[in-house]
Amino acid sequence: MTSAHAEIPQNKQGHSGDTPVDALTRAVDDSFEATMASLKDLVEIPGIAWPSFDPAELDRSAEAVASLVKAAGMEDVRILRCDKADGTPGGPAVVARRPAAAGKPTILLYAHHDVQPPGDRSLWNSEPFVAEERDGRLYGRGAADDKAGVMAHLAAYTAATKVLGDEFGLGVTFFFEGEEEAGSPTFRAFLEEHQELLRSDVIVVADSSNWKVGVPALTTSLRGLVDGTFEVRVLEHAVHSGMFGGPVLDAPTLLSRLIATLHDEEGNVAVAGLVGRDDVTVDLTEAEYRADAAVLDGVKLAGSGTIGSRLWTKPALSIIGMDVPAVDVASNTLIPAARAKFSLRLAPGQDPEAAMDALRRHVESNAPFGARVTFTPGERGNAFSTDTSSAAARVALWALGESWGVQPVEMGIGGSIPFIADLLEMYPAVQILVTGVEDPDSRAHSANESLHIGDFRHAVLAEALMLARLNAEGLAG
């Protein structure tokens, strides 16, 4: 794979003396104000795929995205959905396809237009669904995760087709999912129903992060995920804490003791049988991690090994919810049962079924005081790792460096994108790239979610360069 700019042809619209990179840069810059305006419009649509929110807003989000895809020059644009297991409709996905010219590969550009609920409004410094620019960032729910991914794909495609004109023969498919934040419940069924429509040689998943503001990254590994619940029961029913308290411990206390067995004294996950290793090629300092994660002064970091391995290549186990009486409605009774929901992130190489079985064995064998423990498994998702020697990965790394002007980082991400396993199973020969528009301070899923506008422009240009390079050279290099 060469790196010469001359490998990217351009049409006659460029300025005299322009290199192909110059022409693409100019095209991205000329339309960037319109790109930002469209992104702001999308942010202001509260399209949430959770059952407790108005589905009409999610439909409105899909229709707005479909209109933008058509405006980008796509003719075959569809809003599609599959039913969930319970018969209710899944979220609306926007799919558009431009066939490849003879001898050209097809690239599928994925993002999702649905967003997380806004959460506690009092924690936001501005309205969640009113896009607001402050200090070089765009604030609002979905500004980064993942409506910026939608717009990065559209703006990059628009720039590439404008510059290359009739020379652009790359096959392009847009797949903008409408239920990712709700766990993609119909994703597999959707793939099975539309397998040929979505078939491609390269898939770009724009739903990750960069290393930091000003430094791009290609996400080369993602942790897998299993979740579920376990319940501790000690009594048939609640009893008076004064009359019966003492000889038996209440369920919340015993649940707490069980939860305490999940980690050792250093904070490492203490569940036998889980895969983990300490072999990351890049790392964060403790100060960087504390700043990015907003760790309070005095709080000791958990676990051993490098920060990077604790984030990317070792398991992480969290309790993300508990069913116990709220303080405001608590009464003087011994609580008979209490339940916790766990989220276990898996290192690359870990089989999700084996991890679920390991956690089941752990909680059942560590039942405190002989309490009855009921383990209920939930979702399972595989980890992912990229072959960075692939033609598509090398083009992506070149494009990131060209756009940002600094060497890109090949990094892991502690999060999970379970549907990538479905893509690989359905299309085993496909090359998958995980890119992103976020940075460590984007606060996706949290209050005051935001997008760094300068890095967003770099992300658009990087993808435009990648499309042009793949169009010129294909995947044979």
C-alpha cells in the first residue's frame, strides 16, 4: 500500500496546484457549516428506543436521517425494521446502498441515530435536546454518541463524491441503526433478513473514541460483555427487625457480603476461570486516567498491572443496580430478599458462555450464611480485536494521520459492541474497522455529553481520505 497523494484521483473541480488531499480538505471545509447545522438538528430530536419513551420521536429521527442520506445523493434509501421476540416492532434503521463499479470493493458505514435517555435534568448545564456550542464543543444528548457518527459518514461521502465525481466507483452502504442504545434487540434478525443488502468487503463502525483531543485512534480491541442478576433470599417474608433481628442477617447485608467476594483486596476480579493479560502496547498514566474518569481525590485505583490492561485486556466486574427498599420508604423490618444486577466486561479471547458459568459458580459457592442464591443470566457479547495488517486498517491509519497531522494510536476500548460478533459470523471475510468521534471528555451516556468540534472535522476528513484511497487502490495492496 503506497502513501503517495497522487494515488487518489480527483475530478476537474479542484483548484490549480491542489493535491488530492488538498481538494478533499477544501470540500470538507466548504460544507462543514452545513454539516454542523444538520448535526444540531438531529441532536434536537429525542429519538430513544427504550419502551418507556415516545416511539414517534424515534421514527422522526429515522425520517430526518433518511432525508439527509437522500440529500447526500443516495437514491436507494429505506427505513427498515424487524419485530422483537415479543412481537413488538424494533427500532427503525436507515439503510441506503450505492452499488460498486466493476472491480471496486463495497464499504458499509455504520452508526446509530438513537440515543440514551437524558437522565437527571438537574445535572445538565444546558437542555439535553437543545444543541449548544460552548468553548469549541457541541453539547447535547447524542452530539457525540452517535449522531456525530451518522454525520461523519454522510459528510465524508459527500466530500469524496464531490471531489472524485465520475471516478468514484466504490460501493457504499449506509446502515444507521435505530436501537443500539437499547441493546440492539433485533440486530441479528435484521442481519439475517437483509444479509445480501448489507453484504460488504469493509465495515466501518463509527461508535468509539479517539485517544485524546488532538490525537486520533483506531480501536483495535473491545471487551466482551455478560450481564445478569443474582438474588439472595433468607426469609419467606419480611419480619419485625426488633422481634426477630439478631439470629438472622437481613438479605441486603448478606447480598453485600456476597458482592464483596467478587474482588480481592487489591480490587482485581476474584472470579476463577476468567481470561486476562497485561500486554497493552500503549498506556495511560494514573493522572490521565483520574482526570478522564473524574476520580475523586484520595480514592485508590483498583487492580494491578498497567492502567491500559485494566481497561482493555482484563475483566472488569461492576454492580450496576440493586433491588432493595429505598431509604425514603424503609421500615423496621428484616428484608427477606435482595437482588443485584452485574455487568462483567470480558477480555479479548474470553468465551462469554465460559465467563457466565464462572460467575455462576462463584456466587453459588460463596452464598453467605447458607443464604439461598438465585443466579439469572442475561445478555452475552463477544470481545473483538482488529487485524491491523489488513489493507483496510492500513488505509484507515494513514487517513487518520493525514487528517490530524499526528501519528494515530492503536488502542483498546474497555466498552463492548456485542453486535460486531454477529457481523463477523454473517460475513466472515469482512474487514471491520472501529473508529470514533468521541474523546475522553465526551461523557457519552452521562449529563453534559459533548463533541469536540475540531476533532469532528478531522474525523470527517479522515474518512473522506479513506474512501478516496480505497476507491483508488481497493483492497489488494
